[in-house]
Amino acid sequence: MSFIGDTMKALRNVLLLQEDVRQLKDMVTSQSGRLAALAEAHATLRERVSRLEGVIEGAAMATRQRRIEE
């Protein structure tokens, strides 16, 4: 009976491991989607900061130009 018991225990462990692997796969898929959304948000923020830098640099150049003309 020990052989059958050990076999059933091993089979149970395999099934539990398969479930764990499935859950990990689902978690990785979820994290992948979240990472893609984060990358997109980062790109959008980078574009906004670049535009703001352009506005600030333009204002600084205009101020310097006015001082030179005076």
C-alpha cells in the first residue's frame, strides 16, 4: 500500500505544482500588461516635459533678446 500511497502523493504534488505554474503565468501576464501601461505613461510624461522645457527655453531666449535690445 505504501507504493500506491507514494504514487498518489506524487501525483497530488504534480497537480498542485501545475496549478502554481498556471497562477504564476496569469500573474506574469497581468504584470506584463501593467508594465506596458507604465511604459506608455512614461512616454507621455516625457513628451509633456519636453514641451515644457521648450516653452521655458523659448521664454528665456526672448527675455535675453529683450535685454540685449535695451
